Amino acid sequence: EPEVTQTPSHQVTQMGQEVILRCVPISNHLYFYWYRQILGQKVEFLVSFYNNEISEKSEIFDDQFSVERPDGSNFTLKIRSTKLEDSAMYFCASKAGPSYNEQFFGPGTRLTVL
Amino acid sequence: GENVEQHPSTLSVQEGDSAVIKCTYSDSASNYFPWYKQELGKGPQLIIDIRSNVGEKKDQRIAVTLNKTAKHFSLHITETQPEDSAVYFCAASDQGAQKLVFGQGTRLTINP
């Protein structure tokens, strides 16, 4: 069964460093998302991406964040200068198309900022 | 924007009993309500969903009900089994907005 994959599973970084979280969405899916979950809190929407551009972003997704689909398979989230409060679990999700509702989630990347 | 509240935050039931988790939403434009199960170390997995033109949906031991007037929806698990132990999240979405707005999650523990 096709699934969303994410790498790495755990990333530890120093405050101020740049990190790139990687995702491989399900093949042929057209909509891509990043969500994050701070320990003990809700899963929060960060950004959605369709047709090679951001379709919606939350207020969390400030200038320190960017997304890219560098090739036909990868979808990345970059945090330019990490802060302590960026420590969270980051989930990538993908959806087949506009007439489908189900979003398929990856296993997540745990980001720890020291 | 949309706000989803979920209760209870933890729920412990005896194996074989039923479990009910409730969610409320604020935006009347929301029309899609999925429920996700998250096991330790894994991402959320969709277990059932309901659209606003339907009041109830059932899939084996799992059912979801939706009350559009009151803006609440519930997950019902019958004949619970140890493998039902997990964190369950409700969510709401406006199809036009696409994004999911999640509830706080419920940690369900099934006691043998």
C-alpha cells in the first residue's frame, strides 16, 4: 500500500541553525501539507502546496519557513534559523486531488532544537 | 477561523465496553470531519470520516455521528479491544480551505 515517508525520523540541531525536513508524498498525489505538533498540544496546520505554489499558510508559517518541491517526488520544509520553540513533531501529508478529502500522513520527524 | 474542541483528553475503558469521544466545531462552513488514530511512533491514520450531508456513518465497530445544528460530532467504538489503545484526533475542514483543524486528542486506554 502506498504511504508517505519522511526523513529523518529525528533531527537534533542547535538554535539558529537551518534544518531541512524531507517528505516523499504518495505518487500521483497533487496536494501536499505540513503540520506540526508541539509535545502535548494539538496538531497544527502550517502550509498547503499545490501546483508548485503555496495555496494556504498559517500565521505560524512566517519568513523563517519555506517549502519546496525540488523534483517530482520530494517535498521539503526548511526552517532558516531555528528557535527553541520550533521543537516539535513535523508531519507531512498528501492528498490525491481536489475531489478527494482524505489526507495521508507520514510518520513524522521529531525536531529538537537545543 | 475554525476551532475544534475535543473531550475527554483521556479515556480508560474495560475491554469489550464502548468508548465515545466528542468534538465540537465553530465554523458552520466546515463540511468534512475525519477521525484519525495515532499509535506510538507513527503518524495519524484515518479511521473514519463523515461529510456534512450525512448524519451517521458506520464501519464495523466504529461509527461517527454528526449534528450540524449543534456543531458537534462523535466517535463511537464498540466491543473495544486492546489494539484500540491509541490517541484519537478529530478534525474539521472546509473543502475550499483544504486544511484540517484538529482537536486536542484523546488518549484511549483499553484495560484487559
